[in-house]
Amino acid sequence: IAQLAFSGAEEFIGKMKEAGGSGDNDIIGKFGLGFYSSFMVAERVILDTLSMEPNAKAVRWVCDGNPEYTFADSERTEIGTTVTLIINEENTEFLDSYKLSSTLKKFCDFMPCKISLLDEERKVYPYKDDGTEDKSAAPLPNLPEIINETVPLWKKDPKELKDEDYTKFYQNLYPMEPAPLFWIHLKIDHPFTLEGILYFPKLNPNRPFNESNIKLYCKQVYVSDSVKNIIPEFLGLLKGCIDSSDIPLNVSRSSLQGDPNVKKISNYVVKKVAESLKKLFKSDRAKFESIWEDSGLFIKYGCVSDNRFDEQIRDHIIFKNSEGKYVTLPEYRESIPETYKTKVGDKVIYFEKGKSDPALRSQLLSEKIHTVETEDHIDPHFMQHVESHKMGDHPYKFASVDAEFANIFGTEASTGDDMKIKDLFESILKESSTDPKDPGRFEIVVEKVKNALSPAYFRVDEQMKRFSKMTAQMGNNVFPLKKTLVINPNNALIQNAFKIHEKGGRPDLVKKLCHLVEDLASISSEGLKQEEREIFVKRSQELVQDLTSYAL
């Protein structure tokens, strides 16, 4: 006690070797810093101890945190040791039983030896029928409370455990969290030792990401809640505990040092997570799909950031198709009708949630051609990764529904009237741009797309769209997208507007109809901005008034 904490780690290990010890890095509990941390809250520490050696005398050791200390005879009569902390004024909160209990619970919850807490000043009374204490009765014996679990769940045989055991353990660790989606029980003793349980939590998008979800233990002794060097970043959303005696620790237990075992353990954890996901996919597809909304984000992120994980999981990544059913990329490819397989080729047609035109998706579905639903957070990165890192014999190339719609259905040759329709829309829409700084905010083309039902839709170049998303996610100014308004001259609304124009006499009505076509295309894709919505409502009201009066 008097010397250990004032020596260096290397010197201490050297002394262990001289004394016949192994001299390895297993110095937890032997170095003395844990004891000397008591001076963080105590102004004086008193230690009374009696050795089990025959004829030993009890000794009292007193120290105020300085190298000087005093020895004296002690009145202790029982074999063992008592450490008394005289708490300083700044830390009297540790004299509160709840504060002390919660602190012990946090840092000593799974120590292999029992730790009990006894509040000697507390009086315990029996309870009345209404659940309140009966303080008029004689006090009951004040018994110490065991605050730790000496055999944590990860030390037990998984074959003997039930689902209820895992969920109860999780709720004890995270009492405010909903039940986990599923879990992985880690247990290996060669070529390194590792035990633990990792849980897939139900994500809460309103709660900020917490990097301290996984607790690290060494032989059931709490070490840290920072496992960046052990658990890959993409698994940082997981919760739980891992316990290993092969993870090298510095003396303060606050950080990890570089070691080959750390890399091996990291690879093992990634492998076990991938294997567990694959097993769940094959054995219980319905459950796999039910947890996808909460787990899909970090699984796709894992594919992008870890090649080994990607190799095992990519073919099990799922997307919602046009009917809301989950499909893998191989399943999507198989779903393409034979008559369109050549045109679609290696492409995966995707539909951006909240941005793509649902009318285009519906028209593709009428031909049994599905799209996969994507979102803005991880899917752009995942799509780029899949395209640039080919696996197997068949590559994948993602294409948005608006970019591929005309290519899949094909187009007919344009006529002279089609060119007049284009000139009509250009003369009206470009001259009356809502953004005077950008009168050429989109191009206008006329395409006779076979089977097309919509009067018009917006198309954006695939590479330009991805570049814009990338710059936005990097925090840079949003790269302006050059859109193309594709007019369908076969549509009745387009034809009627053109006929009214050709007939003459109603230029205001033609102008409002052209704006309606543009507005409908915008609403079907990314929607209208606030100022655009106000203009749309005003124009729509005027258009309806004109049409109703024209009908009269």
C-alpha cells in the first residue's frame, strides 16, 4: 500500500518477475492506483488490517495523500482489512447511500466477488397493507445490500439461456430503452479470449448518437465505455458488454494500446455480427425484415466501410420494391420480366422516397417492372460502393426512375406539332421563371414515351444528382441541379392546351395550363417550395374559374 502506487508500471512488472510472477500485462488490481484514487474524495484514509499469519499483530495505516504516512498498532481483532475514508467537504455527496450505490453499480456491477452496501444510520421498518412504512413498529434488522452480479450473463452457457434472460439483462443495463431487436452472444477462448453480449437496439432518431453504448471489461472488472479501437465504427450503434483478458490496457485503464490481439478481436466481432445476420436472414426472413428499419442504416454503412463485412452481407441487403415488399439485389434482378431484361440489363431502378415521381413508378409496375425505394442518408454511398466494388459475375448499376423511364419504354419519332409544343412551353415557362436569376433553371424536351400517362415529369442526370448529394452531405453549398422537363405530347392535357393555343383567342388560359403542367411535375417529384405553393394555389384558382366560365 505504501510503495506500489508510487512506482512505475515497468518497475512493478520487473519486481513481479523477480518474485516469480509471469510479469505479463495483467496488472489490474495489483498496481495500487485503485486504492490511491480514494484520495480524490477523501482528505484522509485510515486502514486497519490483521494478517492471517500466526501471531500477527493488527496494524493501522493513516495517510492524507502525501508520500508521508504513519503506522501504529490497531485495535482490530478479526482477520481482514477495513478501509475508512474521511470524505472531504467537496465530495460529501458520496455519503448519500443512493449516490454511493449508483456509483458502485456503474463501476463494479459484475465484479467476481460480492460487494455489499450497508447504511448503518438507516432504520428499516415493516410495511403496512397500504405499502407505507410502519414507523410505529419496532425496527427490522438492517441488512447489507448486495449491489453486484458476480456471474454476468455473458459468463453463462448460451444453450442454457432463454430470450427472457437476454432481454432482462438488457433492461438492467439500459432501463430506459425499449426491448432490443436481437442479440449476439460472443464466446471464444482461442487464439484469444473474448466473451460478451452485443445487442441490436431499436433506434430512436430523436436521440443523439452515443459512442458509449458498449462497455469493456477485463475479467469482469469494468475498464471503459470507449471501445473505438476494438469495435468498428459502423457497429457503434450496438449496445452491450465485451470481456477479454487479452486486450492490453494502460495503467489508468482509460485507453487501449496497440496490439495484434485488438485487430483479431475486431475482426472476430465483425465476423460474428455478419454470421448472425446471415443466419437470421435464412432462418427467419420475416424477423430479419421486421428489424430492417432499425438496423438497415448501420448494416449498409458496414458494407461501405468494411470489405470483409461487405463480402458476407451484400447479397442480404434488402430494399422495399414498388409493392412494399423487401427484396435483395439478386431477387430484384430476377423479378425483371423477360421482355425487359435486355433493356434493364445490370441496372437497378431506384425510387427516391419523397422525391421521385410516383406516377412513373406506377407505370413501370403496370409492366411488372419494380423499383427499389431509397433514402438520402446512406443509400447514395451504398449505391456508389456497390457500383465501384464489383462482387461476383454480375455488376450492378443504379439508375433513378426518371432517368430510365424513357429508355425502358422507348420513344416514338417526334412530329412537327411536337416541336411546336416544345416552343410553346419554352416561350411561356422560361419567360415567366419564378427565379429571375435563373431563367434557364431547366430544359424542356418533348418525348413520345410509349405507355406514358403523365403529361410531364422532371428528369435529372444521374451523375449530376449524385454529385449534388455528395457536396450537400460534405457541408458544402448545394450543387445546382440542371433539370429537364419532359413533355408527353400524347397526353390529353398537353394536346388540349396546344389546340387552344392553335385556335387562338385564349392566351391567358394556355399560359395557365402550361404552368399547371410544370407544377404537377414538380409536385410529383420533390414538391413545391413555400413561395411556389402560394403561386400554385393562386394560379389553380384562376384556372378553375376560367375553365368553369368557359364551359358555361
